[in-house]
Amino acid sequence: MADAKPLVLVVEDQANHRKILKTFLEAQGWAVELAKDGTEGKEALAKKPALVLTDLKMPGAGGVEVAAEAKRLDPERPVILVTAHGTVGVAIEALRGGADDILQKPVTVEDIELALLRVRERARLRCVERCASIVSLVWFLRIRQRRRPPPPPRPPPPRLALPRWLLAEERPPLFMPPK
């Protein structure tokens, strides 16, 4: 299972685009799951893909809905949205819906490679951020422990009140001869 390829879900309504994306992503070392529309794509999220690559405008559920569902199931899962309708409003809607990156059609191989690189870099930075948070928490707790004042010294145990003659070097005889 150590050689298992990460799964990418490609949600695209155009069959030729699905085929091209599948060929390219498999060559890059991904396992590919294909969905022909947003509804099928939302169902395929049950397979827990490591990455979702979805078209924006499709029959059934749109790409923003697929992105929102993917983020609801796993907030750390990267989602790349591909659209032929690239306006600022569409970009804002997609980013609010949970997309991590937006690509403008026609998409080139370089565009996809760059988007995958950005996704990997963001994942690496999230990991570094989590590790740094853990390290800083441990550091804080250790410093806090060092700064704690030492507990006050315990008072010595009470001395037993013994008669002086018992503590003396020369003890009087137990039986005193009569005088």
C-alpha cells in the first residue's frame, strides 16, 4: 500500500477534456477518477480523493457546489476549478465556494502543472505551519514550567522532646544506689 498513487477526482462534462486530463494526470503519477457532471462528482467524493479538479459550468451541480461539498467533507482537500467563463465575479464566487485555484480555459499542460505545484506547496506550508504551532506550544509550556517558582521548602520534621538525660553521653544509671 506504500506505492498507492494519490487519487484525483476530475469532474468535467466534456468527454474529450476528461480523457486529456486523465492521460496527463496519470502520466504525472496520479490515480484518476472521472465524473461527467457535478452530481456524479459529488457522489464520487465518497472515494476520498486527494485533489478535486472540476469544471465550473456543468449540468446538474456546478463546480462551485462540488468544491463546497469537497471542502465540507475535508477542509484540507485542494480543489482546482477550471472555467471558460473567467471573470472577477466568477473567481470571487469560486474562491468563496472553496476553490484553491482557478484555471482559465483553454488549459495548457503548463497551467495544470503550475496549479498542481501551487497545491503541493500550500499543503507543505500548512504542514510546516502545524508543526511550527506544535513546536511553539511545546516551547511555551517548557518555558512556563521553568519560570514557575520552586515550591517553598518543607519545614523540618518536629524534633521529639526527649529528656536531656536520654540525650546525654553519660546516662545516669537506671537504678540509683541508695545513699
